[in-house]
Amino acid sequence: MRTLLLVFTLSLALNLQAQTTGPAIEFTSQVVDYGEIKKGSDGVRTFEFINSGNQPLVISKVYSSCGCTIPKKPETPIEPGDKGEIQVKYDTNRVGPIRKTITVNSNAESTPIVSLKIKGTVL
């Protein structure tokens, strides 16, 4: 009986520990595909996310692997359960393939650094 009680107590403790205890960021998609777009067309796209944790999520820094991609982060904390977005503007005057990475730094407990990708081709 003691063994059963010990197993139950440990199981409960591990379950409580596995629950999110801080901010958490979950993206709808970590890849935006521009597809084939014409030179000079609108290069603005968004990555949507939700704070699935139980404390405010703060996006501290968002940067790109190239100067041709300009990301814009939320300026205010995202409250638990709220949605947010990171806007990305690619310079569509550059003809050719698009393969860029946007790095997001936040105070998320389990994933404080997230890599987002944009891809496509400018014709």
C-alpha cells in the first residue's frame, strides 16, 4: 500500500511539474512561403503566435539573417491566452530565391529562442 501511495504521489508531482509555469510561445506556423511573387510586390507577411503560458510573454528581440528582411516585434507584453504577431517585410526588388531565417528571443520558459523561416521566389 505504501508503494502505491508513493507512486501516486510521485506521478502527481511530475504531472504538476510538466505543466507550463511561465510564459510560452506557440506559433501557428514557423514557415511563411511567399510562393512565386513578382518583383516589387508587397513583401509583408506575418507569423502569428499565442502565449499559451500563464505569465506575460515578452518578445525582447527579433532579427533577420539578412538586411533584405526587416522583422517587427510586438512592443507590449502578450498576456496569457492572447495572440500576437511578428511582421516581416522582405525586399521584393531582389529577384531570385528567398531563403531567410528570423530569430525570435523571448522570456518563454521552454523555448526562449525560436527560428522562423521565409521562403519563395521573386520573379
